[in-house]
Amino acid sequence: MSSAHSRFEAVSRRSFVKRSLALGALVVTPGLACSKSDKQAFSASDTTDAGATSTAAMASTTATSAATSATTSATSAASSAVPSTAATPATAGASDAFPNGGQLVINFTYSAADGGQVHSPYIAVWIEDEAGEMVKTVSLWYKSRESKYLNELTRWATVESAFESAGKTDPVDTVSGATRVAGAYTVAWDGTDADGAAVALGNYFVCIEAAREHGPYELIRGAVAIDGTASTTPLDDNGELSAASVELVV
């Protein structure tokens, strides 16, 4: 048995549960824009005539008033510079992420072309990024006692293997289930990656793959642009997979 077969058999034994997901969050603290303090220059005479006490007092009062005014102006200028600069990165970051509470609803229909009694297919639904790399498996239907045949889902098996080889863990065990009979189905992606973090807005591929014993193999792989607004994108039919579409619900 190949190493790929052994790995997929491990799925049925819930080995994914035994591996901890590496959850982490990068917190970026924006730098505050602090302008240098204005240079204060006061011209004051320290020479006071013995008979000019009132004049010196008046000069002192005038200098104190000028210093207070200059300090107030400098403080006001610095205060106006700080808030707008500090708040910008957090706002921009939030707007670039998959909508909080949103879902990408994936619809498809499976119908056996042969008619009569047929084996239920293995079906995988997953998301790839623009480079064609695994983001997250959304749904996986297979017979756990025959997990060695998961490599018949050739595209999913390839990207999943590359994902794990990179030291990452896809939560396959939490989204796996038994095979299904012919019918219309709906699964949903919450816009998070395998670590549970919201993905960035951008271009992704929605993949639906099916393979069954003594039957055909099909793959639907459609590009979807996620820009944070509600949308519906139809996907092309392929053999026994039809009526596929994706709907972004926000």
C-alpha cells in the first residue's frame, strides 16, 4: 500500500483529531504619528533696574502668557495629528477580509448517468487560492472502510497531499461523512482557512470532484471573485455533476 493510501486510511481512524491545529494571530500595532515638539523661543531680559519692579512684573506676566499660548498651540497640533493616522490600518484590514458572518453557498446536483443501481460516488468540495493551492476542504463524502480509494479523487488528493507536506493541517475529519445517493446538495464555506482565520478578499477557485466505482470521474473547478458584496456565480456542468453554482451571502 502506498504512503498516500496509508495517509488517507488514517483519516477514517480520526487521526486528524489527534493533531492540534496551529492557531495564531498576528497583531499589528500601528505606529503613532508624533510630530516633533515645536521649538519654543522666548526673548526675555534678566536685567532689571532696582526701581522698575512694576515693569519687571509686567514683563514676567507677558512672557508667561506667551509661553502658555505657545504650549497650547503645540499640544493642539500634536493631538490633531495622532488619531487619524493611528486608526487607518485597523479599518483597512477589516475591510479586506471575508465578510464577518458571511457564507459562500455551494450548490450542485449529482445524478448517475447509467441508471439502475450504482455505487454512490466519493465527492469532495474544497476551496483553492488563485495559485491553485488548498485553502480548506469544505466537504468530503466517502466510505470510511475504503479510505484507500480517496486517491481516486485525483485533484483533491494532490492538493491535499501538497498541503500536508507543507506542514499544514486541513480539518478533513470534521467535514467528512458517508457517501450520498443521487440528488441535489448544498454545502457552505464560512470564508475561513484551515486555521479558522478569515481569508482575504480576492479570487478563489471552488472545486467539486466526484468519482465512483465502475463509473465516470468528474471535476468542476470554477473561478469566483469575492469582493465582499453578495453575488451568484454559475459553474459549468461536467458529466454526472450539474446545476452547480456558488452564492456569496453577506
